[in-house]
Amino acid sequence: MSSAGYRRQVALFQHKAGNQVYVVELKPTRRQVAPVPTPPALPPPLTVTRKSYEPELVRIEAGSYRMGCVSGKGCESDEKPVHRVRVDAFELGKYEVTFDQWDACHNDGGCSHRPKDRGWGRGKRPVIYVSWDDAQEYVSWLSRKTGKAYRLPSESEWEYATRAGTTGPFSFSGKISSAKANYHGNYTFDGSSKDEYREKTLPVGRFPANAWGLHDVHGNVWEWTEDCWNDNYSGAPQDGSAWTSAGDCNSRVFRGGSWSDGPRYLRSANRSRFATDDRLSSIGFRVARALTP
């Protein structure tokens, strides 16, 4: 209560002592309230600065899994033998590399090739018409630009992250549909129904992520990996590293299927290859990065 608005009040009491009567005036006193201390300001939240041209990454924790056609559905001979692989923790692109990100590299002089987009648009659509050699140019530029060691994922890292702990044909539950991936919907797989065929790529992130936060691991565009092509997994590394010590290194492995492929080619275990200088409208990539100590 302010002093201006304070209304003085008194109380009169009579006190008799012998033949004398005393009048005692009792004056109220203000109660002094200690001020409430102001709590210290909280420190600003910790943020990680990422340049506009840097792909957003997802941390993939270390673990082991059975690589190859473990579902028994649609298996190919090159997906065998099924074998256990231990994968160290690493980071993987949340999305496929986009035209925006590729064009930043090209405009900066880091990527010599400027791929066409077939009139579908650039921006957030996955970059297409990029070869394995082109992808190496991009990760080299990105590493120089950021001071971080970017690369393509190994084939075993790619499958580990795509499965996200699952063992079925796909990382999602139930039958495949055009609500879950961008693919050639005129074809079916394992009891699925015919569905929409969009006949082109879509901007990244249009479909739900898998359990580990990765988008478009099935369909949209094939994704280059670091590995040389081998006809099967006999003798394959079991530590998550890229297999570059054997096989045909003029051809490299790509994974995931694309907008122009039937659903059997979108399976987590499916693998294919092209020459390192091949450029197609169905092939792109996503980047990986080792975790710094």
C-alpha cells in the first residue's frame, strides 16, 4: 500500500489505575515485507550453427544388425549371405542432397557439373543426374567449406540406418503405398495394391521419417554409397566400413530405389550398381560424416 493511499487508523483504550483514567492511543505499524529476490537469468540455449548450404544430419548410434535379405521376401542372390555387421556411431543426412545444396557448390566453384532438372524444378527436390564422381566432388567441397569430414556412407551404414532396427522388407510397417514413398505405383509387392505413379521426384521430406529420423530412404531417388560392386557378401567387411578392397571399383553401389522403380527395388536389402560416371534422373545421394571425438 503506498503512503499516499495509506489511511491512518488509531485505537483508543481506557486504562484505569487507581483514581486516574488513562487513554492510550495504539498506532498501527506497517509490516515490512522483504523484497523477493530476482532469480538469476538462465543461460541461452545451446545451439548448433549450420550454414544454409550444409545438409541437416541425424546422429546414428552404434550397434549391430544382420545385413542382407533377412525378411525372405523378394530376395536376390547379391543380398546374400546374410551376415552380422557392427557399425560405429556416425551422422547421416536427414534428407537427400537437394538442388539448392548442389547449386551452392556449383556456384562456389566446388562442383563442375550443373545437372538439369527435367523441368520438375530445383530447390528442395533431390539433385539428379549426378554421378558417383560428381558426388565425390560435392563431399570434398563441403569438407573444405566447413572444416568437417563429409563423405558418402558405406553400404552397410546405409542399410543399418535405413532399417532403423527393423527386419522387414521396408523400414515402415504394413504394405507399401504411395502415402509412404515415391515410386512406380503401377507395380505391387507382397500383397500391396496398385497406387499412384507420380512420374517424377518430389521435394525431400514429403513422407514420414523412419524410426531414426531419416526421410526418403525408400524411393524418390537412388542413393550412391562408397562401396565398390561385389556380386554377393562373401568376404564383406563386418565393421561397417566401405568395401573398396575387392570387386569392381569402376562400378559403385547405390541403394533405396527411386520414383521410377517398382516397390521390390525399394526394399531395405536391395542393391544395385552403375559406373562411377553414370548420370541418371533417378540417382542422387545423401552425405555421411564421422563423429568428432
